[in-house]
Amino acid sequence: SLQPEREERHLFYRRMRVLYIAIILCYVATVYSFVPIKKPALLLCPKLAAAEPSVSENSVYLQDKLLQILNHFEKNEKTLPCGLDCTDEEKELVKDIISDLVMLEDSREPSESRNLVRVGTGKVRVSDILGTWDLLYTSSRIMRSNKSLSGLGYTSSGMSQFASLTQKITGNQFLGFVELIEKFNNLEDDSLAFEVTITGEWQLENRYTDPFTGLPTTSIRIDPEKVSYGVSTNDGVSWASLGPIKLLNVCFLTENLHIMRGVANPDSIFVFKKRQ
């Protein structure tokens, strides 16, 4: 009769549909297997290749990688400290690593490498930022142009050269004081080296969102009051070159590492390391 033939035909068509779908799936899998996928920097650590790295391990690796690069800048005697005259390629490399660090999710493991910004859901405690911090790197266009924060690296004698910048943060949530000490070496006579001291007040604000993570963040507002060097004392409010440090978002913070970005210009990055 026709019934068995009809059932046989339906069975054949069903098998053909299954085979057709299987062929399509195999084709898609083959095509995508040849598509180059950019691996984020946080997965490039050879030691972590054998197993899925934890947030804590990724954070430690990225911080070490960042510090190695910044240390290379520091040891290069042909360039200024703190990346003030590093190349655009070097700036992009540092920016990429910091972006990976900022995007890491909060680790639940107690660790010195934990980003306290993520742990506190954007809020940073005053006690976390108190202390003495040395500038390791900045991409601030104004600082790079002035070859210093105070601007004296550009206007002073060609024999004077920016050497370092230290930030001392003291006080409490009600009244905070900041002191920035900028050192200049003299390339001919060590006795002519000098310091610039910038003093003022600081406060924490929770009004802004990190443009890269879309999450709430804490900002540090610094109000410079005085700029002093030698016997000269000047009004810090009107000292134009200090703009880059007046309002910064805290995007990454551990016990030893402090990374900030400009609120108005997020490409303006500052990396500080805590002095032990």
C-alpha cells in the first residue's frame, strides 16, 4: 500500500534535514575557527596558560607587567622620568594594560592586589589614599609639554631637568592636606638642584562615573594654595600648569598602587606607587 511508502519518504526527508543542519553547523564552526581573536593582555601570561586564571592572578600579572614597563622608562637615561617623553606607542601600551586592570571584576579573595575601587563599589576610603606616593608615570599632555608639573622644567635653564614628583596626602574626611614635591636636577652642578613645593587641600567626591566601566567612581579634588621654590612663594590658585592634578578619578587602587585619570580628559593618566 501507499502508507509505508509515504512514511518512508517522510523519514528520508527528516534525515536529510538533520544532515543539512549538521553540514551548516560544521561550516560555521570551520569558518569561525580561522577568525583571529584578539586575546586580552590579562590572558597572555605564560604561567596562567595551563588553567583559567583567577581575577587575583590576572591582577598581579598585569600590575607586574605595568611596573616592569614603567621601570624601563625610569632606567632609560636618555629620556625624562615618569614617561614625560615616551613614544605614542609606549603610551598606548601603558593605556591598554591599565584598561585591562580597570575592567577586571572584583575578586572575593583577600589580596593586596585587589582593586579597592571595585571592592567599595566605586567608593574609596580616606585611609586608603593617605600616605606618601611617588609618581611613576603620567600621560598628561600639559605635563609632557611643560616637562614637569610646575612648568619650571620648561621655563628654567636648559641645565635643569625634572627628576621626580612626590605626593604626600594627610588629614581626614573633614579636612585634608596635600603636599606635592617636585625635584629638579642640574646636569652640570649637583649643588644647583632645587625643589618646588605645591601645598593645598584635597577632598574626595562621589559625583562621577568612570567612562570606561560605566560604574560609579571616587574623585580626588585638589585645591592648590601655594607654589614655593627657593625664596619665591606664589599663589597656587592662578598657577596655570597645575590643572592636570586638580580633579582626577580614582580608577585603580591597591595598598601600593594608585592609578587616576582626568575627569575632563580621561586620557590623562597618573600612576603613583606608595613609598614604604
